[in-house]
Amino acid sequence: MDETYLRFIVGKTDPRTGKETGIFTAAYAALRSGDLFDYEEKELGNVLTWLEKICRSRSGFLVREMPRTRRPRESPG
């Protein structure tokens, strides 16, 4: 039986593959960037953890978070 997959992409091309960047790749890149506020990192991390528990990719696994560089940032307001 063939399985159908839905792939979400963002408006960016992956320079390694020349294909549209997937939402998971973009989300992990955002976490590694150090550009997010603490609360954004926490929320995005929570969402990705939840998605990893309920989703699987065509290859049977999701890419796990890579180590990121961390720059201190202050929350707005």
C-alpha cells in the first residue's frame, strides 16, 4: 500500500540540494541560529518535540536538533 506524505515548505531554497527548504529544516536552523528569544526557543522546542512524537518522515525518522550557538537575547517589553 502506498503512503501519502504532506511536506510543508518555506520560501527558501536549500543551497545543498537546490530544493525548497522544509519546515523542519527551517525550524531547526532557527533554533541553531541563536536569533530567537528564550521564550521563542522554548515554544519552538516544545512544538518540535511534540511533532517528533507523532510524526514520521518518508525515511522513517525526523532529524533531531543539532547543537546551536547561543547568543543572549532579551525578551521584548
